[in-house]
Amino acid sequence: MSRNAIHNPDAERGALACAILDPNMIPNLDGRLFHDDRHVTLARVLRQLHGEGKPTDIGTLPALLNGRMELVDIGGLPYLSGLLDATPSPAQFPEYLRILREEATRRDLDAVGQEITGAARDREQPIDELRAKLETRILGLSAVAAVAHPSIMDQTLELLDDLELRAKNPGQIHGISTGIKRLDEVLWGIEPGQLVVIGGRPGDGKTVALLQIAANVARAGLGAAFFSLEMGAKELLLRMHCAEASIDSAVARAGRMSEQDLRRLTVATAKIRRLPLHLEDGNIATIEAIGARARQLIHSEKIRLIAVDYLQLLQSGNSRASRYETVTEVSGALKRLARQLKVPIIVGSQLSREVEKESRRPRLSD
């Protein structure tokens, strides 16, 4: 442990002492909030023992630690006993926790600063990719330190409140409506942090469905972002305008629109241009790049939904992974991103060709 490292030894000892005196505080301990290796180990062991329903008081803790061969790692019995002298009362725990979160954030800032210095000198890495990765690191600093861990009681009360609200308003959509009645009847609204996958074969209309949902959300007055990895913004806008004006896009491309078509198109333009909808068709092909841009839009434009077209075009960090491994990794990363951003993400996905070979309804495995 470096003497110059950013940490607060007194707060680390005080938080652990409070948790030993009052086990109800143990779930709030996180090893990443501590710098001293002894404290990291003790926080981890306390959480494990608490989770197993074992006592963690000072009378039984030394024997349990000794049995796990970890008593020496935390400085032995004298150090453990001395911890209880670090705090006058468990009531000090919230203040210790605040200090530890602040120190953890400072350590993260210090690490990112060094990372930026080194990365800026690496000319082999594309600048857009580098910027996206660093923005993600900066905006996601100390997420674990900033978020309190709710107890099972808090989560249960929250669930009961939600169910009571639904019972008082039967049939009402909760979360964000897709604007498509039959889909809303299945999903009952899309919740923040949720990942929804819309699957289909090429030409089945995945892009149109995703674009329609994003536009419907924007029509409801909520900001939405559409990340296109296949089509440019011009083509997407053409589809939106033709759908709004009830014009065949093929007719519009061929320039064979009637005067009535042009009038409907003008009306559609007036509606679409005011929508809080953001079409992103730039060099965005990784989860990191989408996350970095999405965070900017959430902060500046208050977007409430993200659509991505489509899953198989997203790049994985492992160039040697199989197609199945890549899709698994990317879909998992999208789910984590939705939870981090606290907004729903809908993504299009190609279906397996087995659907066509066997002439059956698609399954989730497809």
C-alpha cells in the first residue's frame, strides 16, 4: 500500500467498526470503497458471513476468520480488537460511508487522469474510439460508490407500491408506451433499465418497427435516440416522412409523387422536425461509443429511450470470438448499459435461418 495513495484510514476503520457493532450496516460495505488491503479483505468477509447468516460480532468473528485462514490477512486479533476503538457509535456510519465514497471517487479520478495521459500518446488507436472509451470511463466514475444499496425491505415496499398503483389503474400502461397497441398489450410499457429485442429476418421490417417506436415515444413528448449502424440519417428520415404522409417510399425515391403526395409530405415535415428525436448514424459501432453518446444526450437532451439497429452489427471487444459468443457478449453489454443509464434500450436482431428451414414460429433461441 502506497503511503501517497488517496484514502482515509480513520474512516475505513470507523466504517468497519460500525458494521461489526451493527450487522444491519454490513450490506452497505463494498470492498471497492476501501484502499487498505486489510480493510478490503475484512469488508468482503463480513459481507460473505452476513449473507450466510453467520454471526459477525467481535466475540465470534476472530474464530470465524481464523477458520477461513484470513485472520492473519487483516492484521491478527490485536488489530481486529483495536478497530472497535475507532468509532464512538454506529450512528457515525453514514458519515464514514460518505467519506469513503468521496475518497473512492478521487482514486478513480486519479487513475483516469493517468490513463488519459498514457492513451493520448498511443497513436495506433483511432481517435474516435479512444475518445469514446475515455468518455465512458469519466462519466461512469465510481458508479458503485455513488449508489446506495437498498435493503430487501425497501425493494419489497417499492414492489408493493407499484402493484398497488397497477391495481388502482387496471389496463393502464406503466413505463414508456411504444405507441403500438398490440405490443403494449404484451409488454405493458417499457421500463427504465430494460432491454427489449425485436427479432426478424432481413426485410421483415425491424428497422421500420424500431424507428416507429422511437418516433412514437418522441411524439409523446419524451426524448428518444435512434442509433443506426446500417442506414444513414437521410434514408431514415425518408422512411419516417413517407410513413407519416402515407406515401410509398419507392414512389418517393423515383420522384413520381403527385401534388397531393407533396402536400402530405410538407405536413409530415412540419410534424417531424419538431420531434425530440435524435438520429445517430456516425462512426458508432461499439457499446462504448453508444454509451458515451447516449450519456451526452441524456444529460443535454433528457432522452428517455434508446433504439439500436441492429444487434449483429455491433462490434465485440474480442475479435476471435465466434458469432454466437459475440452476440451473447454484445447483448449482455447492452443490458448492462440500459441498467447503468436507467433508460430502456430496444434493439433489432436478425433471426437464425433455422426458422426458414423448419417453417415454424420463432423461438427465443433463434
